[in-house]
Amino acid sequence: MKEPSTEQRLLLAFVLTIVIMTVFDLVIFRHPQKPPVAEKPAATATAPAAPKFSALPPAAAVAPAPATAVAAAKPVAAAAQQTVTVESGLYRVVLSNRGAVVQRWQLLRYHDESKPAKILDVVHPPENPQSEEWPLSLLLVDPKLQSEANTALYQMNPGPATLHAPATVQFRWSDGHFSITKTLHFTSSYAVDVQTSVTLNGQPVEYAVAWRGGFGDATVYNAPAFVQAFYAHGGKVETLGTKKLGADKHPEIPAQIPGPLEFAGIEDQYFAAAFLPSVEASAWDWQTLRPVPGGKTGETESIGEIAVGAAQPMAEPLSLRLFVGPKSLRVLGEINPHLRSLVHYGILGFFAEPLFYVLRYIHTYVPNWGWAIVVMTILLNMLLFPLKMSSWRSMQRMQKVMPEMKAIQARYKKYGMRDPRRQKMNEEMMDLYKREGVNPMGSCLPMVIQMPIWFALYEMLNASIELRHAPWILWIHDLSAPDHYYILPFLLMISGYFMQKMMPMTMTDPAQQKMMNFMPVVFGLLFIHVSSGLLVYIFTSYLVGILQQWYLNKTSPLARAAKQAKT
């Protein structure tokens, strides 16, 4: 069997790089596709069983006290359904006294993906307005008590009106035995203080406060694919995609996660709703994830939900904070520094996060995020230029010794792979490399350097809400979205081809040379669905690379020798 030449090894390494990038593109990038339109399942689908809380068995959790122990309380209820709206410069929240739940939570500084764009509402209203599946509903062991808690008409203080934060809204309801109080204090930040109390015959009942019905921007393609639950335990954040929850497909995932938990919540790509204990309260001991039947496929599909509560019935009210807002490093850090981990930069986060800080610093001087990326690209390429120069010089030296390399290979061509004399050929090749100062793998160095930067930039641009809906020029209106006109991928192919033609060719096989010339087209197709911000970086890198390559070619020893020969 013939031993592969150095050029063939380099080509193999390059092809393996392309394969890795393709797998990364298909598996890691997870480009969302528009879900097929299908009939929704019948509204009579069987609802999931009530959660089985771990602290106490159901009988002990809801058993009424002796009749003589506690006198019946006075019933408290409203006569009709009412709503109140609370506004600040950051949000608009609509609360209903039916169940004391949230019906709308708009983030006023952000818009959804609809055409025309509307103010983003992270609440997904159920088809049935009388449903229990609203944010801040309660989960209880007893299904009957849970239904009462989430459908009752609460007395609301103050009455129906539009309030401006800071503001406090209190809900109270009781049938004389079962009593519930919810108090929400809205601040000028994205955090809301929530205090709840649930008793039965004067005794505390085990319960959880839930965010139900899904979360986030429902107008993006395949929105459920981006929604997942999260919880922090021992300083580490764990995530559970909603597709992995519920049904019988993943029995290894428990319905409850033991605590104590630092925080827990639900998120999509750019926004999150996180429950945190109040400053005075201890961490929760458990949280519950519940799947719900339904979905557009006609099969059981999980909808993102999260519920948090204390480990056992509490005599004092359960105090917590609820953050609902953007996954911005600055905003999350102001609420709780540990929440910054909700900005998922992937396995290259140690590199992606510093890149974002650099980009954000540049943006303070260059207001447009697209031009800030261009400036950062130029700076990075200038910083890496000495390494590129060393690599390209190695390629030029490789090109110079190509005749000798071919002569050595020709002398040993007749010997097989297992022939001991083939080792002599390798020794002569290594001696040639040492004598001429050639690194056979030096031509791969620019690619080795660029690939981690590209992957880190992809993660950074994909996770940074600052680039969501951020325009650049002309047709680029969202740097976090692909170029739907495919102009940038086409420019990548053209600029990549010119840069490839300018670089020294170290391969002697014509077929291999044609394949190398075709590589820019492959790269352009690979990056056709990535964010425009990443395409701006790569295209700018190619333009800077063309100028740098022109300088290197002009100042190379071979070019100077050819110029002197002409004169």
C-alpha cells in the first residue's frame, strides 16, 4: 500500500476540518426550521396527574385539622373578574383576580419576530381563558384544592386600575377553610417581590408557585425548541430542554429536583423568568417540572413549565423574587451575579465572554454593532498577523523546495508502504525540512487559529441579546439572524477564492489544487445559515487577509528574486 504524501496528509487534515465543521453546523448550530402546519389535538386530551411532592404524603399534606382546633375564617372573594395593569419603563404586566395570575408580561424595550413587529409578550396565553395554565398559578397535592386556588375570584387591593412602579398588588381569597394570599411588589427593575401564603383550616399546606403555559418569544421558528427549564444547585446551572421532559420517553429525568436550589426558572434563547429566594428566605429544597399534553404534531409534547416551593409546609409566607427580562450580562448581574450564567456561551465560553467584553467596549465608541464587529475583526487580524506571517512564510519556503520533495518521492515511489527503505525517504524529507526551515504543517496554522475564534464568535453572537434585532447596513437588519438574501455568503465565496489564489500553493497534484480552489465555495455554503454578525466577521477577515497576503507576496524572497532577475 502506498504511503500518503505530505500534500495528501495536509489535504486529509483539511477535509477532516470540513467534516468537523459540518457536524458542528448540523448538530450544534441547530438551525430552527418552520414547523409543519398540522391540526391541533383535541381539547379533551387527558391532563397530567397532579405533582407528587416529596416532603409529605398527600394525606398528611392536606389533612384538615380537628373541627374544634380552628374556627372557620370569614369567606373572602370578589364578585366579578377584574384586571390591573402595572407599568414601568421596562415592562407592562396585566394581572387577573381570577386565580391571581399573570395574563400578560410585556418587555417594552423588545419586540417579537412577527411582521409587523409587536412589543414582546413572554406569556403564552392558553386557548381557554378559564384555564389554570397561567404564570404565578399554584401547584398543590390535592387536584381539587389546586383547581379552586387557580380559578377563584380573589379580592384585589388596589382595585382595577393602571399602576406605575413601584407599586404593590395584593390578592386575598378564602372559602372559610381554604385561604390564600398573594402579594406582588413591583420595582423599577426587572425583579418583582412575590409573597404567598396557603392554609387549610389554619394549617400551612404544601404548595409551589409555578410559571405555566410556556415562555418567551412564541413568534420565532420552532419556538419550543429554544425553551428549557434551568436550576442552580451547588453553584452549577443545569438545564432541561422541554422536549426531554414528561411523557414516558425519558423516565430517567425526575419530575422533582432535590435542593437546596439557588434559583430555578424557564428561558428561551434571549429571555428568562427566574425564581430566586428573597434575601431573608433560605434556598428552596425542591422544584417541579411538569409536561402538558398537546402540541402541533398531534402527539404528546412538553411545554416549558417550572414550579418552586419550600421543602415542607411553612407557617410563615413563602417569600421569593421573580426576574422576568433579557439575558443581558449587565442586567442579570444587577439582579444577582449568579444569574449571569444564564447567558450560555457554550464550551468556548472562557473565550467567547471576553470577546463580548471587547466588542461591547468598542461599541461605546462605534455605536453600530455591525461596524463594531468590523473594528474588532481588524484588531484581531492585526494581532494575529505575526503568526500568519510565520505560517505564510513557511508555505513560501515549502513552495521553494517542492522540486526537491518531488524528486525524493520519485526515487522511492517503487517501494511499498511496508518496505524498510521507505523510512529512508521520510528521513530525507525531514532533513530537507530542517535544512530549509520548513514546517510542513505551518500552512494549517491560520485555520487552527481561526476555527476557535469562529466557534466562540458564533456562540457569543448567538447568545448576546445586544445583537438581537441590531441592524448593520442596507439589507442587514438583524445581526443575530442569517442573511436571508444570501449576499454575505456569496461575498465569502468570492473573497475566499481570491485569497486562496493569492496564497502559495504547496500541493503538486492538479486534482488536489482544484479541490483547494473549491474550498471557499464549501465554506460559503457551510455558513449560509449562521448569524449575519459572524458572516460580517469572516468577510472582514477575508478582506484583511487579502491585503495582508498581497503585502507578503510583494515582500517575499521569491518575489524580490524574480524582480531582480528581470532587471
